[in-house]
Amino acid sequence: MNRSQMIFLWAGVTLAILAGTGRAQDNSKPAVAPAAAASSKVVVPADTTIPLALKNTISSRTASVGQAIYCETIYPIVVGNRIVIPVGSYIKGSVTQVVRPGRVKGKALLGLRFDSITLANGTTHPLRATLSGFAGNGNEGFRPKESKIDGESTKGKDVATVAETTVTGTEIGAISGAASHDVGRGLGIGSAAGAAGGLIWVLANRGREILLPSGTNLELQLSAPLTFENDEVDRPSPYQNGAALPRPDRGPNL
């Protein structure tokens, strides 16, 4: 191999090495880009529970479909030692279903939906969440997957009312029968009249309404992740990493 051939061969090897290096550098760029993009997002994962306080009163007696619900967060939500949803953030929702209790049967029902969240700095995002808990009196029914509250049943109370009026009517009938020297007839008339009176009372009155007064504690559970841009969330403060320990006083000579 003469000198010219060796020069051409060396040049070809050099070009091949440079081309391979360039391809290796190009292939490494896509692996870096997603990591940089991911760091610009702050994600509150699905199934996160957000405690709230209701700010307006909701009642099955006066509510209507579409009525607004206003709430405030009462506990901070933290992601990676950083407060993402601070206390006092606003959550807005609406009433989706209202059923008043019947006069003979049927319980009250309230359906609720939560649509948006607004942080204290004004950042607003749509929200997908269900009602996972509420502070009721313990007698209501609850369907968390549907965000619906069932009213308290009054069946036992209605039976007691009819029974009470029947007893009262029987007593009155016994007195009336004794006065007319026909106690058996008086008992029959009195008990029938008492039962009829109790039934009329039940038919004239509806069952127990659902009432959620202002200040009622609610719990939401995210159905989907809630994503914020990095600059939409307040910057972490030194206190979010834990309280600083005081320096020990070692004295002037130490």
C-alpha cells in the first residue's frame, strides 16, 4: 500500500468515527428532553383526599339542579414536600339531583358534583372528583361513587305516630264507652279513630329533609390526576422542609 492509499484510508476511518459520534450525540438528546419536560409539571395523583368546609347551606327542601356549591380547603395537600393546594383554596361545584321525601314513602336525595379548583394565587383548573365523605348525623344513606346523599328514613317514626294516636284513641273510647255503659263499642270506635288520625298526620307530613349547613365538613377524592405547571404553584419555602433546629448556646468561650 503506497502513501496516497494510506492517507485516503486514514481519512475514511476518521470520517466514520466522527459520524458515529454525531449519531450517538443525536440519539442521547431525546432521552434528556422528557426529563426536563416532566420537571415543569406538579401532579396531585388520583385518589388523593381533599378535606373541605362547605360555605353555603344546601337543603333538599330548597335546592335546585344547577345550584352552585362553594367550598374551601381546610388542610394543605403536599406533593414532594411542597404545598401544592394550600389551605383556603376554593372549590366550586353544583347540585346535580334533588328529590324531596314523599308523604307516604320515598326518602330525600341530593346529588353533588365538583367542577373546578382555584388556588389562593388565582390559578384555576377543572377538577374531577367525587364526594368520599361528609359530616352528617349518621342516619343518612351515602353513595360515594355517585356523589349522592340519601335522606333519613322516617318509617319507624310514622309507625310510632300511628301507634301512639291509636292508643290515645282507645283510651278516649274506653272512657266514652264506660259513660254509655258499652265499653267494647267505645274501645273499637276510639282505636279506629286514633289510627285514622295518625294516618292522616303521616299523609300530611313529608319525611326528613337533607340539610347540609354552612361549615359542614366534606371530603373529596380525585377521580383523575390534577396537574399544575411548575410556575402555577407557589415556590416552596424553607419551612416546608421542616422547622430549623435552634443552634445550641455553647457560651462565649466555645
